[in-house]
Amino acid sequence: MTSATERQLPCFWRAAFRIKRLSVSCSGSRVRTNFQRGSESRMSTTSQKHRNFVSEPMADKPVTALAGIGDRLGHSLTEQGYDKAYVVLGQFLLLRKDTELFCYWLKDVTAANSKQADDCAQCLKEWCDAFL
């Protein structure tokens, strides 16, 4: 199914419009090409910090144990009264596990960038899915 934008493009551009990433690998005389289309091309990778946080109960972890929260953001959150990871989790739950709303809140409170806020929200969401 093509979108209106794709129909307006010349024929040779339509295929390029659908291809998000092209990877070519050469081994000897063989050339392999892998195409990834549409939303399939977005890889979801998580940091080791994220995997560690999601793999175990919350307990009394500091706020810097959350993925996306480093020393600077951790200090900013601690000054505002969010000194433990479970307090930030409480705010996430008050916002009804809405990751977009949580990202706006975190950016507003700590001046976090989009990636930091999204990493933290995804970390809390996956922890909730695993433990709640």
C-alpha cells in the first residue's frame, strides 16, 4: 500500500522511499545485500544499565541507577526531592505509565534531553511490566 507522498514521486524514487536502510557486506567474491523496510529497520537496543535495572527488584536503588539518568540529572532530581528510584517510579505511576507525559515531566524538572528522558521512561515501563 502506498501513501499519497509516495504516489507523487517518480517510479524510481518510490522504492528508495520505502527502503530505510541498506547494508552491503562483501566476503570474497560474494556480495550480500540486506534491505530493511519500514518500521522493521528501527532496532531497539538497551544499555547495560537498563538491563541491570529491569532484571532485579527496585529495593533502595539511587536515582542514578535508572537508565538515562547520570550524575548531573541525578543531582538535579535529588535537589527536587526525587532521591531514590522508587520515588521517580511513583511519579511515573502518578502519570499513569504514560511515557510521553513522563518524558515531558522529566525534561521540565531536570532539563534532560529527549534521549535521556526516553531511556528513563522505557526503563521504568519495562520494570513495571516485569514486576507489577
